[in-house]
Amino acid sequence: MRLPIVRKPIRVNPDSKRVIARFFFNGNERAKQVIQKVMVISEDAAFGIVSPILQEYSKRHRNITRVLNRHCSKLKPLFEELGIDFDSLSVYRKLLIGSYFTHEYSIESAAFFNPSIVDDPDQTELEEGERRVIMSFRAVGEGHISSITFRRALFDKNNNITVLPAGNYIDEAEIVRNAVYNKKLFFEKAVATQINVDVLKELESKLDHHFEYSNLRRIILDSQKMQEDDAYKLEYDKILWLADSYYEIVFSLDTDISDRVIFPISEYERKGIEDARFVKFTDDDGSHTYYATYTAYDGALIMPKLLQTTDFYNFRIMPLYGDGAQNKNLALFPRKINGKYAMISRIDGCNNYIMYSDKINIWEKPVLLQEPRFTWEFIQIGNCGSPIETEHGWIMITHGVGPMRRYVLGASLLKLDDPSVEIGRLKEPLIIPNSEEREGYVPNVIYSCGSIVNNNKLIIPYGLSDYSTSFVEMDLNELINKLKSDGI
């Protein structure tokens, strides 16, 4: 007999009207041709073309002139190759060139799902019993490219949920590449991404134990110039793509949380960044850091990555390393356990594992925690976000895949001081897709990347058939008692 649950009558749907002006580039030679064509247009003609563009698109984007200027500036190396003095160009010619390398992209036009939920860092100006939260989503747009988007929501004292309206002016972050790389870890990840071993050995011999991006880029460009084989040149590019997987992004302080979108940036995530599992992590000194594990996908390889922030304006991103940082479904515990970071993973695609580490980005020696046991999870079992701490143990919401690829949610209870010990697991699914939730982008799927406890109720936001998101609520004590009674 399944636990009583309350489905919340609220839907967070994709919004195909939310667009961003993104940089568009289709190769150096074609770009040079476009630049040369624009350069022969008179100043008056350039003004006449770009002026109505600014008028029209200023209603759709925050500071469209800044966007077009930024996109034009990305072409500076091509101007140099063409012998054109970039700084001497008029304002309107730069804007016009930038407009040819800009396109609108609808970030949520295809799907909107796999939510996680954490406390908002800002809990000011609330009434008694209210709580402000931030939700992340996997948004899918044109070309099936996934990005991370956000919404702010408010709980009242009765756990009624209000999801605040999304803004209309989406902002792309400034990218900062100032990482210092550990040579040993960097080249271990390079081997895992199947880069040519001879190329790796050559570059490894030229780098210090710790090196910066600019130094790596210089060495790679010098090495490429000496290569005639295009296949080898591509291997050098792959190393730069890996280096690009380490970066920081910074959003403007005048943006709403719903205006901030984290797009694929490096080549190793060009096909999407998927299923961010955010957690509010409590450090040893009592301070809080927000982490999210997510999956970067380049169309062939999967790279687990870690995102870190304290304010949701500034984010630091890096790959995860080790035998345990494989495949998908990594979820960090919200605090250290016995002095070590702890993580749930699914390295083989069908079972849950647990692992511990002294360093948050290095994960070795995963230990099997759970195998599929019940008919509704025979295909695979995985986590649905970071475990939730209670006095009775860690509650871990799971997903199971059964016949007809139906995804359902379950729950397990892990020992508090040793979560490698499973105390109980629900024998029946906690939530299954009902008749109103079965149809969508991917039918018969419900899925979550994180839950939260409020007023002794467990609240789970979950994606409906990869199309939209809703919520379910249940009594925390009833769930714990059921987990204990079902046992293992």
C-alpha cells in the first residue's frame, strides 16, 4: 500500500517566448566573407540597416547594443587577419557586424523538467512561516540543447507554493578563465576523454606541475603550427576544449534569478548540460556553499562536472575526477560525514553507489549501495538528488525504471553516521505518473533532482514526461515510519 501523497495544483511550464540573443558563428572563412561585405557598405547605409534592428530588438532584450558590440568584439582576430583596424570602425558598423553574428534562441521551447530545490540565500522581509527557495530546471531549446535555468518560489506557513513569474530579459553570463590547473589531474581526465596519448605525453613534458590557461594555449598553438596532419591538430584542440571545461561565470547584479541561464560553454558540453542537482552544503565552520553536480555531454562522451556558488550570481565550474566520477547521477551529501565529503553515484548505469573523499572534486573507490530489487526498478535505480538529513537517518529519493521505460519515484533510508548502510527501502513506488502526467516530450516519466523539507512535510518538485514540472507533498514522519516498516 502506497503512502498518501498530495499533488500540488501548480504547474511550471516551458515558456517558448523567453529568448536570448546568442552569438552565432559558422566558421572563419564564412565569417570573413560577411565582414568584408559589410565593410563596403557606406556609413549611411549601415546606420539605415541597424537602426530599425535596434528599435525592434530593444523591446526583447536587455541592452541589445551591448550584446551586439560584444559579439562583434569576438571577431577581433578575424579583423586582424583581414588587415582591418577594429578600433577605427564606427559605432553603427560594429553594431551591424555584430547583428550578423547574433541569433535569437528560445531556451525553453522544447522541454522544461528535472527540477532541484534549495533555500534562497536571501530570506529577508518574509512573514512568519514563509520560506523563499530557488529552483533549477533542465531547459531544452532548439537542437535539443539543454541548459540550466532558475525560478524563485515562496512557501507560506501552510506549505502553499507560489512560483514567481519569470522575467522577460534573459542574460548570458560573462565567462572568466583564470583557472590554475593541476597537471596530474588534468592529464588523467584527458586520458579518460580518449585524447591521443602521444600528444598528451608531448604537452605534459612542456608544462609545470601547476599551469595557467594562457600558458597551455600558447604551447598548444605552437605545437599545432608544426603539425601538418589535420587529425593531430584536432587532438590538440581537444585538449583546449578540456581546459575550457574549467571556468567561472558572472551575472550582472541587476538580473533576476529567472533571467540567469547557464548555457553549454566548452566543447565537452556543446550538446547540453543536464540534470543539475543543487544542494545547500554546510561547511565545517557553519558557513554555506551551494554545489551542483551535473552532466556535460558533447554528443559522444559524458563528463560529470561540479558547479559552486554562494550567491547565484558568481559560479565556478570544474570537472570531477576519479573512478567514481563516471556516468550520470552524482549527488553530494549536504555535509561531511566522519570528516569526509560523501557522494551517491551510478557509475554503471543501473545501480546506486556511495563514495567518500577528502577533496570535493576527486572521487575514487565507489562502493555498491543499492541494486534494483523490485519489478518497478528492474532496469535501473538511481538517486533523485542529494539525501535529506533527519534524526532517523538520511532520506534518499530514488527513481526506478521498469516495464515500458516507465520512471517512478521511490525512497530509501540510510544510516545517519554510516550511509553505506541501508535501513529501509519502500517496496512500492512513492509516486507514479498518473493519466494527466503520462503525455509529454518523453512520455511515462516523472523525475526529480532534489527535494526539501518544510514544516515537517517533504516537498518534491518533479518533471512530468520531460515537459513541465509540478509538486507533491507528504508527511515526513509517515514516510520515515513506512521506510522503517518496509525495511530492506
